[in-house]
Amino acid sequence: TEAPGPKYGRAAWKFPVGLGWYARPVVEDGKIYIASPGMRITSLCLDLETGQEIWQSNQTHPMFGIYKYPAIASTPLILEDRIVLREVNSHGGNKGQAKNLVYLDKKTGKTLSRTYAGHLDYRTQYAPTATNGKVMVYPFGEHDIYGYSPTCQNMNRLICADIDNRHKKWDFNVGDIDALAEPVLSEDKVFQGTMEGYLYALNLAGGWQDERIAWSFQAKGAINTKVLLDKGSVYFGANDGIIYKVNAETGELIWGFEVAKKESKARKHFSTPVIADGKIYVGSANKYLYCLDARSGKELWKYEAQDWIRSAPVVSGKYVFFADVQGRVYKINSRGTLKTKRQVSTHPIYADLVLSDKKILVVDDE
């Protein structure tokens, strides 16, 4: 506007800054487990049918009895009888309070233990941690801004520990800058993308560092979202505007699909892909949802939403559901035709959608 101040109250422009919560809900046996970025409540267990609270997990300051520093920004990990979450905050570094994996009793939400995993600044947006039920794997960096001399290392190391996170199995450097994508584990490997554009397949077993890398693949842009592992193949998108399929055992490129329109301002150009009935569905910061043939990588159709698509879609029968960062949820049929569109929130949706019992679970950044 050329006026000296606001005249009509209309939006002049907008730009997604990416400070929302990426932690998605997890469903098991009719219950929803979800991280809470609140002051005192760190996580919740809800009834899937009613949304009623079953329990909430609270934290207290060890001296003053009230909340002080740690927050939670991780997707809950489900073990047999426990829930595992990871702390974040902006204060104290690795010697501060927000530096742990938190183990909760699945039935009550009571904190059972807190074990060291290293500080994560909340501005990383997410606290990635993964498990295959046997080990814990998470990115790590040295942070001690109060020491002499201060240390602020990138999150460029990957830690593998036992399931209780009490004994470190190995510590491996995966580059010079941050590895903020969520690790994905198989029985014997962990797949980790990096901002330098590498996808590493690391052997979980073995003690020698030179045997750690099973293979590596270099894309032409940062890999900032977790990969999809399915039937011996790895699918992922990179910030070069290409969706890749590589062999999970060798890292050999099977195909790459490059979108015609790229969004250069996106920190995460693509959502995590999902696969159903031989088709790959993936959202993009260029506003398109793509449907690709999983075998060939050929584009079957694409649908243009009204804004960036950050969260992974879900598929139910012949329909695919996805959300944009304007808080809308779309329902598309198998031919790429819009069936319904609903504004479910006034806040951006960044966390992956979750489908359970014909319900779509959505987390926004409020």
C-alpha cells in the first residue's frame, strides 16, 4: 500500500516461517499419544473415539516445584510399556535442563526416567528420535555456551544407544552441518538424510567406524524430511526439487522425478512420501500434491492446493487426504479430483497426518 499506515486491514503478503510443531500423534489400541508444547504439560494420552483426556504428563522444577525450562517437540515413540519423548529448549546447552529422552509409563503418564541425549534448541523446530524396538537413534551436537571457550557444534552426529538410552553403542559424524531429518530404522540399518544432500545407510551392528557406512547417496539439494522405506526401496524428496527412489541395500538410483516448478525459499521442499497400491503420494512447497507410479516414477497426476504442503498425506481406500499450511484438509480421489476441502484450523499444519479407524488426526501449531 502507498498509504502511510494500514488502510483496509487486508493481508499485504505472507510467508511460512516454519516455527510450527512437527510432532505427529501416534495411535495404539484406541489411544492417541501426543507431545504438548505447553508450559507444564509435556504430553497427553487421549481416547481415540471421544478425544477425552486419559492422562497428562506434567513436569516440575527439581528445586521450586514449578515448570522451568524443558519443552517437548518430538513424535512419541511407543515401546511395550513406555512412551519416549525428547526435550528441547533455548537455554543451558548440554549442561542445562533440556537435554534428555523422557520415558513415561504408558498407562499413567508418570515419568519413569530421564536419560541424556544432548541439548536441542527449539528453533530446530523438531526433536528427531527413532527406534526399531531394539535401539534408540538420534542426532546430537555439542552445545555449551557458558563454558570457556563456548561450544556450539552443529547437529551433525548420529548416536545409537540401547533401548533405555543408558549405554551408547556408537557415535558417527554424518557431515559438517545439521542432520535435522528424522532417522528411519530397519532391523539392521538406519537411514539418515542431511542438509548437505547426503542420504546415509548406516549399519546398526558392528564396532568399527569404517564399517558403519553401508552406502551413501548424494542428491543435489538438502534432504530435510524423513525417508519412506518400503519393500527394499527408499523414497525421499530433496530441496533440488527431485523425488528419488533408491535401492535400500545398495543405494543405487532407481529413478528420479523432477518437478517443473520449484520453491527455492522452502526449508523442506517435500513432505515425507507415502505409498499405497503401487502409487507414491508426496506434498510439495510448490503447492502441488503429486501422485507417481512407484515402479517407474512417472507422474500419474498432480493437484494444486492453495498453499504449501508440509505434512505427509494419508491414504484410505480410494482417497488421499492431505493438508496445507493454511490449515485446510483436502480429500482427493484416485484420479486426482477434489472431493472435499475443509478449513480445520486457523493455524498452519506442519505435522504429518495420521489415519486411524476412519479418523484423520491433525496437529496444528497453536
